[in-house]
Amino acid sequence: MGLNDITIVIQPLGSTPEVLGPPLAKYRPDIIVLITSDQSYVDLFYKHLNSGWQRYVKNPYVIVRLVHTPWTSDSVDRFMVEFDEAVKEIEEMPETKGKNLYWHVGTAGGTNPMAIGAALSAFTHRFPVYYSQEKKYNPDKDDEELAIDIDLFLNLGPGYKALQKERCMKIMKFIAKHGPVAPTAISEHFGFTKQNESAGRGPLVNACLITKTDNGEWISTNLAKALLAMMAYEEE
């Protein structure tokens, strides 16, 4: 990373601070956001940070957000509020002005509602997501290998950008409604030339929004379905 780059890790935190070892080893964050229900979990985190994790990060800026009783019906919503506030705080810091911010959101740690809140928040902000594997089940892996990037979230940005193009969105809607469809069916429906159809479909393929069946036809991916839902798409 360059001098103008700042890496941020946002992590739900419960009684197992070990979930932070893999992302610290892999991403080497400058800023760490801990969203937790108990200050004692933060104290455990600092014990790890001041011992073995010093080899990964030195003096990171740590933000703590508390979500009390993270197992009730409104826990996900309250988690997402704290997530948004942390993002706003970071974006308004003088140290981050004019810098390239690289976000990473964890989904292992804390209660299940907290994990859901982390995933939904990352989806809303189009931040990359990782999952921390447990060392005891993967003793042959280095710490950085235990942080697994979830590809669906990595493709959110490119997918959203592709759907901003009118021709791409038209083709995406058609495939979502009628798939699996062949390229000739797309061309015939819109009156596209073969070249126009291919040019409009290409960004969808590159962004992992559509995939080809064994018959050479195209269908929507789960990423496409999620993005269309987020963009309030309704079948025409």
C-alpha cells in the first residue's frame, strides 16, 4: 500500500478475539473498528494486540462501538446504525481526507445477528467482506490464509457500475426475467446487432452478474439478483 492508502478493518467482536488475527495478518489495517456488546471483549483484543499481533500492526487507530443485548429482534438494525456511524467518523477524520480508503468487513465474531448486520452493512456500502477460519481446524495454514475473501461482495462495486449502463441494465433485466436465454434471443428482443448485444453483455459477464449454462445460454447469478433487489428492480 502507498502513502496515500489507508486500510480499515471493521469486525463484530464477541468473546473470541482470535477472529481478528487473520484479517490483521492479511490486511495490516491502519484503522480497526470493533463493534461489540461488552468492553471486556475489547480488553481481550488489546491483550492480543500488545503481544503476538504486534508483528502485523503497530499502533493502529481503534474505534469501539457498543451494541448492547445483540440478540434481540432489533439487534441487526442497531448494529447497522453503529456501523454507519463508524464509517462516517472515519470519512470525516482529518487523517483520511484525500486518501484512498480500503475497507474490509468481517462476518465471524459476535452473535449471529451481529454477523447478519455486518454482511448487510457491507452490502449497503459495497465494501469487501471476509470470513475468519479457526486456526484449530486449519493448523497447516498461516494466519493470513485464514482470512477468506467472499467473492460475491468483492464483485459488488463492478456489478453496480455495470448496471449503471442503460444497455447493460436492459439486457440484465431481460435475462433475470426470461433466463436461461441465448444471445440470439437477446438480440432479437432488443433489435441489437450481434456486436451490440455482445458489447452490452460483456460487462455483465466481467462483473459476474450472469453465467453461461452447459447449453450456452445465460442466467442471472445470485450477485445479480441481490443487486437488482437493492436497486429496487421490478420485473416489467
